[in-house]
Amino acid sequence: MQIKDVLVVGGDLRQIYLANRLSQINKNDVQYRVYAYALEKNADSLENVTVVDKIEQIKKNIDIVILPMPVLDIKENINTPLSDLVVKTKNIIQIVEDNCIVFGGKIPKDLIKSFDDKNIRCFDYLQREELAVHNAIPTAEGTLQIIMEETAKTIFGSNILIVGAGRISKILRKYLVGLGANVIVSARKAEDYAWIETDRCKFINNKNIKNVVKDVDVIINTVPVKILDKDILTQINNETLIIDLASKPGGVDFETAKRLGKKTIWALSLPGKVAPITAGHIILNTILNILEELEEKHE
Amino acid sequence: MQIKDVLVVGGDLRQIYLANRLSQINKNDVQYRVYAYALEKNADSLENVTVVDKIEQIKKNIDIVILPMPVLDIKENINTPLSDLVVKTKNIIQIVEDNCIVFGGKIPKDLIKSFDDKNIRCFDYLQREELAVHNAIPTAEGTLQIIMEETAKTIFGSNILIVGAGRISKILRKYLVGLGANVIVSARKAEDYAWIETDRCKFINNKNIKNVVKDVDVIINTVPVKILDKDILTQINNETLIIDLASKPGGVDFETAKRLGKKTIWALSLPGKVAPITAGHIILNTILNILEELEEKHE
Amino acid sequence: MQIKDVLVVGGDLRQIYLANRLSQINKNDVQYRVYAYALEKNADSLENVTVVDKIEQIKKNIDIVILPMPVLDIKENINTPLSDLVVKTKNIIQIVEDNCIVFGGKIPKDLIKSFDDKNIRCFDYLQREELAVHNAIPTAEGTLQIIMEETAKTIFGSNILIVGAGRISKILRKYLVGLGANVIVSARKAEDYAWIETDRCKFINNKNIKNVVKDVDVIINTVPVKILDKDILTQINNETLIIDLASKPGGVDFETAKRLGKKTIWALSLPGKVAPITAGHIILNTILNILEELEEKHE
Amino acid sequence: MQIKDVLVVGGDLRQIYLANRLSQINKNDVQYRVYAYALEKNADSLENVTVVDKIEQIKKNIDIVILPMPVLDIKENINTPLSDLVVKTKNIIQIVEDNCIVFGGKIPKDLIKSFDDKNIRCFDYLQREELAVHNAIPTAEGTLQIIMEETAKTIFGSNILIVGAGRISKILRKYLVGLGANVIVSARKAEDYAWIETDRCKFINNKNIKNVVKDVDVIINTVPVKILDKDILTQINNETLIIDLASKPGGVDFETAKRLGKKTIWALSLPGKVAPITAGHIILNTILNILEELEEKHE
């Protein structure tokens, strides 16, 4: 039985659930001793996890450090919404040593460089495809929740347009069809059309969105490109709900939408908001996958 | 082209949407001239509907009267949440004449008798099986919404127990399985077990509920019998969400549940709350079905 | 541990698989010692089952006798397609004694009377609702198989009419929608229409079948009433596949269909044909349910 | 209205259905005059298509030539199973002129070169991703058909292993789960595992296949690599059905499988066999997509 020391630093509820689950894992003869730092406001929710008050308490030879998602807040300190502590990136750099492995979501380039300079291996789990796929599930569920909360009709029988044919579109349209919606998906490529049809949805080319927006109850954008511009927005009924799932700058001209009286919701980072337990487990599983791949390479 | 005069009286948003839709219908060469009474607070939402301020304005030979659901409020007046008017049942009885047909949800016995005495045909749409089936959809969607709002996990991967094997159970378990939940349904009869299995759920006998409640994330009761008593409640984790969909007296010993710190939600009348447009259309379609059947009999 | 002696008599592959499975069961501290009679042609497939050559070998105090489905052949002997033996019903009556329980499918009235006269309990499993529900699955799968074998299109994208809204219709339309067909179901009652809609199919009234038959690739009848008469058959394209699942007299005027050159398949008793293992297990489970209910009553 | 002349040469039923459908199309103000050559045995099935007996009859300025799939037979002539004619590739090269566009499936390199030398544009539709996706549907349906025909159980409740996580796996596992099978999919990458889980299947790593094969009723291989070798085959029950969908050399050591008495089916080119109408339409749609893209480039 091997014991590995893990320090979980900052972040939101996802880090709490990640820490709890990690402390229960016993796989391939490895167990984890988990320390939490800068999560003290929710210390009550931590189980089998040692809360560390001061960074000096952390013993130097820690095996794994798990930074939050996103790693930094707007002041460029470590993002610690569940703590009153101010944690600087240099505090973290100081405590990691030779064989430590660092994980985080959206790790800034200069921090990566700092770890590199110390020969510390560092991985941004946000760049892993399996995390993106798994996150599509809470994102899709959160989108269903928004539709249910914001419309006075059932999803059953509603006409719904999804802009984009990526991961979230794939999960979301399957869910919506299962709930009895009439779904139309806009895309650009013949192969995307083929997949859309196999999911029993209709397809249109992105450039023809204008022709269908006036007949739908809900529009969900998944593409980080300003597709819903003034030209299209003017075609949309004021009763139609527009949900934008695309990260900045988003796919909707929000200013114009507001001026025209359109009902618009920009729903970012749904997994952490609607299902923090699941979102924490998804991050943890991705980290464990990376660790397993490192082991395999090593063998 | 035949024109029928319809008076929609009182009720909530469902009556508004019912009135609007009815005014658009043109079927079998019949059109409807729709009057709304005791809905004046939402007059802005009415389209092609004449708002009547005083009951005296209503001309006597009205063809159809649509009372709300439920017909009466706690003071035994007509239920008029979107109005400041007080409408007595006798006001309604006075205006209906010989060939008028009256519809309503949960019409009290003595009101039915009053109409009978005047030879007025009167139908309670709540007793129609197709309304119950259609209402199972907004009820199921509303239940999904509650689960999503109240739990920190995705439905995907959650363990969910549904108590009961009726209409709502049938729709709800299909939705939950489609969203990736592991669903177990409790019932009593071998034929119910068979249907449960065909929906790719596990089944247990109601009397064995106690054995599984501690392993589920969500419990949904659909049976109007106190099944979740103290004995079973003590077995349930405090993290588990209990949703009771059963009409009074409900299926949960709420007092004990509260004392034990269980997370319980008694979710009644979901269709009108989560999807008033759809709920209004369902009522309207049921009324139109009844009218069609009357026509057929007549022929 | 209690041992019960069971005699399995005659029948097809379903009896073989029923016998094998029964010999493996160990539930509620009961085990079964299984004897097979009049199944000798497939003796090789029997496992842990004692093959009995002559009825005299069977010891008198047998606990359970399982007759085949159907019990009788056209000569009114026990139906024994996997045997050269001629087994008379009186042979069976002779060997059963006081506490024996007899099971069978389609037990003729006079045989039931003979058992009654001897105070022998006798159950026709075909009258059990759960057997009918479970059998709807192999029936639906068999229907899919026929469609796949007999048409040159995929089910995906095909237009399919199902006549009837009973058990088989419910399972079959779910499967067909899942495979991407456009399904229309004909029925008679508003509540059936409601269920059909919840399964994302269109509905029509039986009396309007004539209007849609010319636009479908496949017609599946599930109702044992001659609905597809000459009047309707003449409307159907010669490329359209007609599958009749209804037991005698069937729902198709086969003579006229043949004369008009329609492609018609009368597919009876699909479970035993397309999935004898599953069909045998379904019968066995129904028998075990009946035995369990007898135990419970007894307690 | 523009008229384009199209010559459909050789091939099987897919070419017949492709020709018929093409003759009905009227899109973007273009219509097609369709000639069929070397399809005379099924001339009766052709509608609005002119059958050409001798290649000399074909007028020189043909716009589009559609060769069969595969283009060549084993003698390296054009593949003409529905004709007694011997058609040489040089016959085709002779009739095409400057602006003609040639389509075919599996066009050999030297034929491509011949067209290039004449400045004829030539496209192999088999290399189009959307054709591969669409073909996954008849392939999956054909696989269901084989399972139904070759096993004595229902798919409902069966344990099924799919080797591989590509297009066919994605469609097939969705169908199998919908029909109630317990599906396990073997793959190699964490992101494939993620997609497999979202489809409510279990996943294993390809190298652990050996551990599960003995517990499944059906194994479906989709990977053109000899994964099912002697080592794994010996673990498989003789009742288990093995279906290999992989193109040559296939994924099964067939010789060893046969020697060990395993039930193996190598099911190649299912779309053309089980659903020639659909397969013909898929090819045609792909050709029309290519033509549309050429138009757009031109504009």
C-alpha cells in the first residue's frame, strides 16, 4: 500500500467534493492523504480531509497539488471563493518540490513557465478531451433546467434550435429529442448534417438560421462566434428564449438583444453551478487518468 | 361557418392561454367568440378575447362556459386569482341557459346538482383519462426541474427510486432513464413489474422499499398513500431528496420527515405551475374532445 | 432445503429451456428436481434434467406438472413436436395426485374440468397479464426482424403504420421511434391518443386508416378484427409490407390481399419462433410468480 | 431550368435506386436526364431512366458519369452484376469529355490517373465522411437483423460486447441500449470512454477484452485489426455469436475460430445487402453534396 500526499488549494464546491472523493479512493494499491488549504469556509463539508490553516504547515514533500478551476481570480491571485485567505501564485511555487505533480484548470502561461523552470510537471485538465465530453452532461442538464424555468411550455412539443454541432450539441439534442422536442440543429459540414440526422433532428446550414428563428420557442447557441447578430435578432419573437452557452465573447450580440427586448440568458460554466458534486468528480477522474497514463509511460 | 360564444371565467394563467388558443381555432367549420370574465388583471395577455367587466354584460344565450381548475376557492366562491371580483356560483348559474354546456375542473357536487336541475350539461374535465395522461408530461418535466434545482449531482448517474407504477411513473421513469439515471420502481403487481422491466428499470415490491431507500439520491412518490412512514424515513440519508407528487394526504409523513431533518418537497399541481401554456392547451383539447363526442352522439 | 419434483411434458424448444433453467433455480430455500417427458428428440440440449421414457416411470407424488403451449395438438393429444410419443390427456390426468399443481398454455375447458374433478389446481399461464407484457418484447423484436428482412429500406426514415394501441403497439412503437422511423398509430380512444403522443408518434382514428395507408412503407396490424378489408387494401401500394400480428381470424382479408398482389405476412406466435430461450424463461417466471402467490395466500 | 445528362454504369440494386431517385429530382432549377448502361437485367425496375444497350449510343457530351461501388470486379472490368455486358475501363474513359464529372466507389488509382490526364474531375464518394456516417445506420440495422436471426434470446436483456468506438459503434450501441441490451464497449482512449458512458454503456480497455468475453451473448467487432486472436477465442463460449463488421483482413482469426467451434459471421458491406434502396439514396445524396460544393466554389 502506497500513500500519496495531496494538497487541494482554493476553488469552489467542486474542490470540496473532489477532495472528499479522493480521500476515499483506494486503487492499484494507492491511497491518498488529502490536505485542504484556502477552503476553510466549507470545512464542515470536508470528510477525511485535513484542513491546513497556514501554508507553512504543509510539509514540503507533497506528491500532488490540485489548483482550482479557474486557477486565478481577477486580481491574479489563486481563486479562493471559499476562503478569506489571499494566496499568491508564488506561495504555491514555493511549496512544490521535485517530484510533485501540479494540476489546475486554465493555468496561466507564466505559471506554467515557473513550474517548468523548477522541473515540476504541471497539467491543465481543461485541455483533456474526456473532461470536455463529461462536462457536456451537466451543461446539457443545466440547459434543460434553464428552459424549464424560463418557459411556460413543456419541452415536449417545443420547437428548439441548437446552433452548433459539437459535444454539447450532441448530448443536448439527444436529451431534447428524448423529452419530445422538435429539434433543428444548425451546422456547416455535410458530416455534421449526417450525425444530426442520425439523432432524429433536422439540420440547416448556419447561413440559413435567419429562416427558422421566428418559428422556434428556444434558441441555444453553443458556438463562440457572434452568429446571432442584429440581422437575425430582429427576426426572433420576443417570447423566444435565447440561451447562450458559448464562452466569451459569446455568440449573441447581447447589447442589441437587450435593446430589442429579447429574452437572453448567457449561461457560463454550468457544470460547477448546477452539479458541483458531479463536476468535482469529473475533474478528479481526469486527474486520475493523467496519473495512470504517467504510470504507464513510466513502466 | 358556425360561431359559438364561449365565456371563460376566473382561474389562473391556464385560462388565459386556453382563451387565446380557443379564439384562434377554426375546426369543422366552427369558430369561437371568446369572452373572459374575472381575468382582468392579465387582460394584456389576452388576444382576440373580449374582456367582460360586469356579469350583466354577458348576453344570455352563451353556448359554452369554461370554469377554472379548481372551480372554487377556499371561500367556496369561484376561484379568481387574476381578478379582484368576487364571483359567486349563483352568478354563474343565473347566466347559463338551456343549451349551454359547462366545463370545469373539480366541480363540487352541489354545483353539478344545480346545473342538473336546470337541465344544463356539465362536464368535469379532470375525470377524463386523456387529460390525466397529458398532464403526466408537465408533471414529469416539473419533477426533473426540481431534481436539477435541488441536487448537486447530475441526473446522469444518479440512483432514483420512484414509488408507484401509474401514469406519472411511466413517463417519468422513461425520461430519467433517457437522462442516464439508474431507476428503481416500487409496485405491487407482477404485470407492473413487467412494464417496469420493459422500460429498463429495476423493480421492487412496495413492502421492500425499506431495503433500497438508503442507497438512492432521490425518492419520488406518486402514490396517495402514506408509504414513507417513520420506519422508512429513518433509513433515508439526509442528503437524499424526497419529492412527493401525490395529492392530499400525500405519501410522506411530513411531520416526522421534518423532525428527522429529511429534505422533502411536496410538489402539487405541477402542470399549472411549470407549464401554464401547455396546461391550458391540455384542458382545452380535452374540452374539444368532449364537444366532438357530443356532436358524434348527436349525429 | 426443500426439493420439489417437476414434470415437464411435451412442447417445443421453450419447454427445453424452461426445464434447464428450472433445474438451476434455488430460491426461498426451494430446489427443483426436473423430469422431462416427450422431449426426447432434443434430449442432448437438456442439462440436469432426467429424461423419462415411459410415463409409468414417473413416480406418483410429483409436485408440479408443466404442460406445453398450446397444450393440445390438432388431434387433441398433448402437443409433442419434439417427440415420437403419443401422449393422451388421460395419461396426464392419471399421474397427477392430490397436491400436484398443473400449468399449461391454452388449457382446454374439459381438461380443466377433469383436473377440477380430482381437486387438482390447474393454471393457464396465458391468462396472466405479466406474461402477455413480457411476450410483447420478443413479438416486437420479431416484427423488427421481419421488417428488416422483407424491405429494401432501413427502418430509419421509413413511414410505418401500427394498427392498434395495446401492449405490442406500446413496445413496438417505442422501438421503431428509437430506430428513427416515422410512426403513426391508429386507435379509437382519446386516452390512447394521449399515450401515442407521449411516445412521439402521430395518431389517427381507426376509421381514417384509409387516408394514410398509401403513404406508408410498412403496416403492422395488432388487432384481431378484420380492419384491413378490401376497401382499404386497394389503397395500399404493392411495395408496402403488411405484417399481421393478430391471432385468428387476423386483421387482414388475406384472400383479397393475395388477389390484389399485396405483400402480406401473417406472423403468429413470434416469441417461440424468434426467441425460444427468452420465451421459455418468460413462461417459467410466470409459473414461479403463480407459485409464489400461492405460498403467500397459504401463509 | 437546366437539364443535365447523367450516365449510370453497372453496379447492383443501389445503382437502380440511385438512378430512379435522380430522375425525380428537381433542385436549384436543375433536372437530370438519366441513362443506364449495363443494368439491363433489372431494366423493369428502372423508372424514367433510358436504358442504353450499346456504349456507342451514348452521346458524347454527357455531364455526369456514376460508376458503381466497387468500381471494378475481380477481373478488373467495371463491376456489372446486373448485366451480361463486359465493360472495360477504357470504354468509360473514351466517352467522357472535358466538362464531365465522374463519381465512383473505390476508384482504383490508375483509373483516377487516366481521368486526370484527360482533365476530367473524378470523385470517390467512399472517401466522404458523411457517406460513412449515413452508412453506419444500415450497417447497424443489418447487425441487429443478424443478431435476431442467429440467437434464440431477445436482444432485450442480452449481454453484448462491441469492440471499437467509431461511427458504427456509436450508432449500434445506441440502438442496442434502446432495445434493452446490456452493452459493454472496448476502446483505447479516455475520450472514447467518456462518449461510451454518455451512451449508458460500460467501457473497457481493448487489452482487457479477455476478461469479459466469456460473459457475453454476442460480440461485435468493428475494428480492422486482429483483436479476437486464439488467446481470446478460447475464452469465448460456443453459444456466443461473433459478428465481424471489419473490412479485410477482419478482426477475427477465422481459421482458429472455426477449429474451436465458435459461431462466427463475417458481415461485409451490409448497407447494399440489407437496404439497397437506402444505400443507393445515401450514395446519391453524397454525389449531390459534392456537386453543390463544386457549384459554390465556382460562384
